[in-house]
Amino acid sequence: SFGELADTFNDMITSIDLNNKKLIAVQNSILTGMATMVESRDNSTGGHIKRTSDCVRIFVNYLKTQPEYSGLSEKFCNDIIKAAPMHDLGKIAVPDAILQKPGKFTDEEYEKMKMHSAEGARIVGEVLKETDDEAFKKLAINVAHYHHEKWNGQGYPEKLAGEQIPFEARIMALADVFDALVSKRCYKESFTYEKAFEIISESGGSHFDPELTKKFIQCRHKLEELYNALS
């Protein structure tokens, strides 16, 4: 009967949808696991993945409340939060001698370290090549590839400038640098919140998107709450 055919069809759709969700979950687990493995090799950035992901979550949730960014979709916000842990995935290809170096890089070492952006984009694209969610795949690749670009065109790997830099990468850049500033590293002590936000503010229009910089600073209270809870 028509009713039985409809029930069978609905069961098939549910099964396909469930399998797709499982596939996406497996892909995300692989990427997050790889990112965690990379972080375990880098003795200067413990907890960086989780902290930057939390920073991105706080930031995009705030942006959604602002009239200038009211067009941000729920999917975009969820996707960038999900992609944030993958931003340094390319460091898996950086030799331990460089990744774990306690002091300043030589020029040659720095050039090798900078390769992690393009390599991360390649790895993310490879892992997500079978996904049906093209929008998420593109966003995740952009986050990995371009989070070290600078508004003034002096970043890497492509020296993109201004709005040439994907929006999601501009968001990731702020969270990434903020965490580096307020966290202790083997080569430096942590900066105070006051100093970190001063640096962020002064870098708006050079390193960072100037409008996003203003909004990020407006998240200061929640960001400080986050880091105080983690300390």
C-alpha cells in the first residue's frame, strides 16, 4: 500500500541521514584526534586547541548579537567553532626539532614552521574529501590555511590583505594570537590581560581586521572569565 511504501521510504531516509551523521562524526573525531596528537608534540602550546576553540565560541556568539553581523548564519557559527581545533593541524608535518625548540627560530626554521598553514589546509581537505558538507569543508580549509594572514598583507602563506582573507580566518587569527599572548610558553611568560588587549587593539588594521578587533575587545569580560576558570 501507499502507506507502507511511504514508511519504507522514510526508514531509508532516516538510515541514510544517520549514516551521514556518523560519517561526519567520524571525520570530526579523526581531525580533532590528529590536532590533539600534534599538540602533544609541541611542548609550548599545551591546551591551545581547547582554549582557542572556546575563544572562537565566545567571539562568534557575541558577533551574532551585533547588528553589523546579524547575517551570520547559525551554521556558519557552528562550523567555525567545529573547525577551530583544526587550525594548526599542519604542524604534524613540522619536524620535532623545530616544533619543540625552546628558543627563537632561525630564518630557515621559521620558513619550515610557516609551511604548516598550507600543509594543514591540504590535510583537512584530504580528510574531508568525502563529506557532503562542502561549506564546512571550505571553511575548515580556510581556517587552517589563512589564520596567519595579516590585514596589511604581511602575513603568510599567501600574503593576502584585507577582505581577501576569508572571514573565518580573520576570526581565528584573533583567537589564536590572544591565546598565545596570555599563555605561558617555553620561550616567554604570559602577558597580563591588560597588555594582551593593548597589543590586540594596537594591531587592529595592521595584523587584524579593524572592525573585528573592536568586537573582540568587547568580549574582554567573557574571555577573562574563561581564562580565569582555566587557571
